[in-house]
Amino acid sequence: MTPSDDRLADYRTIVITGASSGIGAALARRLGGPGRTIALIARDAARLEAVRAAGDAAGAACTAAAIDVRDRTRLADFLDGFDRAHGIDLLIVNAGILDGRHAEQATEDGDTARRVIDINLTAAIDTVHAVLPAMQRRRRGAIVLVSSLAGFVPLADAPAYSAAKAGMVSYALALRDGVEGDGVRVVVACPGFVATPMAALHLGPRPGEISADEAAMRILDGLRRNRAVIGFPTAAFWWSRINLLVPEFLRRRGAARTRFHVASDPTAAPSAHDAGR
Ligand SMILES: NC(=O)c1ccc[n+]([C@@H]2O[C@H](COP(=O)([O-])OP(=O)(O)OC[C@H]3O[C@@H](n4cnc5c(N)ncnc54)[C@H](OP(=O)(O)O)[C@@H]3O)[C@@H](O)[C@H]2O)c1
């Protein structure tokens, strides 16, 4: 049995990947509270520790695990141990990077494309598989995959990011249908622009940008309502979905307004690095 629609509180043991910053840290803040046991995963131990300490202060029992989600064995070992100890009932697969075309490039390079797919898609699927069998055995649990509106809007300046996020939407919807009968709920979140350190790397217009806290609120509300696709802001979501159905010349006209480049040196784009945390 998955918790009933209005009982987010029934999710007591939670794992969040990409919890050291942005949307993941905001989800940790919203979910942190008495009676909750939360595992926080990301690479940066110092930033993770700050989120862990805040969660503990809010009354949750938080564990920080500094793991690169591409390290499949370490990730699976950690999740297996955490699940044996506590029984995971909510997994939020949120870790991700934005990379693509830098200012001096005509398009993104092959190494960038591979890294983006490895982290944003392959590692996300590995994370699911490290937890799903235990949820299926218990016939209880929920999985949130954090994709993007880019999953519906191919971005000329970030082809691999677009592909990874589109792949994640397809993966999540396929998985949802496949495991529904096992008592496991799967939803996919598709945010538009969210003011986080990642967004600060996107050097171009970011219309309709919302805060990380509002994004976390929208994601949890969608999970509570068991929405298969949790897309926001609402107007941008529907435009994005229709975008793939309109004649190609119209899609391209819209796409021309989404051009950007990615900051070449992530450490040199600190403007929002503290803002979205
Ligand atoms: N911000 C937006 O406008 C936006 C829009 C749509 C979708 N999203 C999606 O939302 C998710 C969260 O992004 P955000 O905006 O919150 O960005 P963020 O603030 O940069 O957070 C990304 C998180 O992912 C973690 N991460 C990245 N690579 C990792 C790896 N290899 N192993 C483990 N953790 C890793 C980062 O931690 P470490 O660096 O410490 O590892 C960080 O905690 C991403 O999947 C992103 O694609 C964001």
C-alpha cells in the first residue's frame, strides 16, 4: 500500500540525492521534522553537513553520505544498508548537473555530453534500482524522479541535458505503469527555471523563475496528489508539452527564444550559489 493521497506524513524514511544544494536542500528542509529519518546524498561533504545539521535541528534524524551517484557500487551499498536499517519509503532522485555549450563553442563537446548523461540519466536509473526491489517486496513506497521542462523542450545549447531529461520522463512513466501493481508510486517532476546554483550557470533568459522552496512545495504537492507528471509553472508546462506536437517551423521559432550558454567555469558563477540553497 502506498500512503493515501493526503498522507505525505506517512513517508517517514526518506532518501534525497542532490541534497547539498538547491531543490534537494529545499526538499530536505520541507521534509525535515520529528519522526522523519532522512539520508542526504551528494558529493560536497561540507555543504551536505550544513543541510544535515539543519534537518537534525528541525527534529529529523538525518544522515549525510558524501557519494558521487556515478559510483554505482558505493551508492548501492549505502542505500542497501540504510534500507535494511530503516526501510526506505520515499526516494527522491534529484542529483543532476547542467552543462552544454560554453560561450566559445558552437555546440557542446562529447565529454560534456557523456558526463551529463552519466549523472543525469544513467546514475538516476542506478539509484532507482538500488531501492526498488526492497519497495516491491514490502509492497510500499514512492519514487520521485526530478527531470525538467527541458524533457519536453529540446535545447540547442544543451542537447545531452535535454536528452537525459526526456529519457527520465519516459523512464519514469514506463516504470510507473510497470510497478503500479506492486504498491510502488512513481512520479516525475518537471520544473521550469528555479533559482539555484545550477540556474546561475545558465547564461541566458530564465523566464518565470521560482525559488527552490516553491519548487520543493510543488513537487511534494504533486506527489501527494499522485500526479504522474508534476510540471510547473503551469503555463510553461503546458506550452512545453504542446511544443513537441506543433509543426516543426513553429517549434523552432519558439526554440530560438530559449538560446543560452553555460558558464565555462562553474566556480566563476557564484552569484546564485548561495541564493538557492
Ligand atoms: N534549477 C533549475 O532551473 C532546474 C530546472 C529543472 C530541473 N532541475 C533539476 O533539478 C535537480 C536539482 O538541481 P538544482 O537546480 O537544485 O541544482 P543544484 O543546486 O546545482 O543542485 C544539484 C545537486 O545535485 C548534486 N550532484 C550533482 N552531481 C552529482 C553527483 N555526480 N553525485 C552526487 N550528487 C551530485 C549536487 O551536489 P554536489 O555538487 O555536492 O555533488 C547538488 O546537491 C537537477 O536534477 C536539475 O536538473 C533544475
